[in-house]
Amino acid sequence: MLGILTVLISTATATPVYLKDGVGKDLVYKNCQICHSLEYVQMNAKFLGEKGWAAEVQKMIGVYGAPVPAADVPALIKYLSINY
């Protein structure tokens, strides 16, 4: 029980994550944070290039069922590739 309380307190007091400005930033807010924290974008930036981001976005859609409209995918990948 204490572990759950700690997680809830940690989450409630976490510092908000702000994304870099750029075309497609709104798509990341709209499509990515509905399932997970935007910290994942910053954490993965060290490891992913354009091909990596494309694979990551497809994994989120195909494996995890992220409800990302097909029309948003190219701009989402482009934003992530350029900015992270």
C-alpha cells in the first residue's frame, strides 16, 4: 500500500514536460500523452533517429493499440525525428 501511495504522490508532484517548438508538436501532445508521459519522448531521443522514431510510432499503434490517425503519422514521425 505504501508503494502505491508513493507512486501517486510522485506522479502528482512531477514537473511537467514541455516539448520543443516545431511543426507537429501539437500532434505529439494530442496522440502520445493519452497513453504515457511525454518524458518517454525525451528519454528515447538519445537512441532514436528517423527510422527509430518511425518504428516506435508504428509499435505504439500496432502493438499497444495507440489510436493515432493514419493522417497524423508522417508529421508525427517528422517532428520527433527533427526535434528529438
